[in-house]
Amino acid sequence: FKDHPDTRSFLKDRATADNHEHVRGAAIRALASNFKDHPDTRSFLKDRATADNHEHVRGAAIRALASNFPDNLDTCSFFKDRATADNHGYVQGAAIEALASNFQDDPDTRSILKDRATADNDRDVRRAAIQALAKHFRNQPELFEIYYNCTVNDPFEREQDYQTNPRRVALEIIIKQFPQHPQTLPLLRDKAANDPDEEVREFAQEKLAEFEK
């Protein structure tokens, strides 16, 4: 019913007034994909990406902006802001990925990702930034130091089994993108023996065995 005169207003109403975050997020995605040419859609998405009280809805709005307005310079600036200013790691991570995937040639993008990978207080933001660097700036030698620093110094402490340790993510990137680097094998040996997270030790031990075959 895209062409029905009430559809767009109905979606906007559900995107703001429904009391369940999954409904609001679904309405945002439907609005963005079906009415991206309407003059107020982009501003509406930006409003939802900042004003909604649930992180999953704000993240959905950011992803909808990234998918439907990929080349908009105003959107680029907005992602930069959300990557640092939102108060939830999930939303910051969505903004980081949107910035890296859509604006990797922007002169600020890589420096923002490097800063978030090393300086952010949220483990999910640090992980998202590391993953975005590895995905969108593959095999760049100057990034080895970022990954190495994360593998050695990231302060992650496991609270729940499902959590992803940024040290493990960074170590995996080093193994995949820098297997011949002279520091890779010594780092792997150190992590296999000494990392305080059992999951990281087990991963390093498994990869070390493959290296030393």
C-alpha cells in the first residue's frame, strides 16, 4: 500500500508513538525504503536517530540513513557526531559502520575509527571500530600498530559469556592480514599463554598450533 495516501503518515506515527521498540524500528525501515524521495524523510530519520529513547531504534534509524542516503555529505557529518556523542555503544557502533562503509574516503573517517578503537570507554564501540578498520581499510601496514595495541592493552574484562573481546577481534585481524609480520608469532605465543581471558587464550592456542605445523 505504498501509494495509499495514509501509508506514510501511518508509518511515521508508528515510528514515534508505538510503545515497542521493534515496531518503531520496523516502521523506520519501511518508511526509509519506500519514501526516501520524500523531502522530510531524511530529517525524520535523523530525529529518530537522536530522539528515540531506545538504542535499537536509534541504531535502526542510522542504518536506514546509511542505506538510503549513502552519498549525502550532511549524513556524513551526522554519522561522525553519532559515533562519539550517543550515549550507547550499540548506536555508536552503527554510526561507525555507516561512516566507514559510506564515507571511507572522507579525510576524517580513518582517524575517527582509530580514535574510537583505542580511546572509547565502551568495549562494543572499540570492537566495532576495529572491525570497521579491518573491513574497509584492509592490509594497510600503518594500522598494524592499532591492532597490536588493542590485542595487548584493551581493558576488556568478561562479564557475560556472549560478550566479544576486542583483544580477540584484533588478534584475529592480525593473523589474517599480517601473518608474516615479525611481531605476529611472538604476540600469538604471548596471548596463548598469558591473556587473562580464557576465550582469547584458547583461540590463540588453536591458531598457534596452526602456525607451528
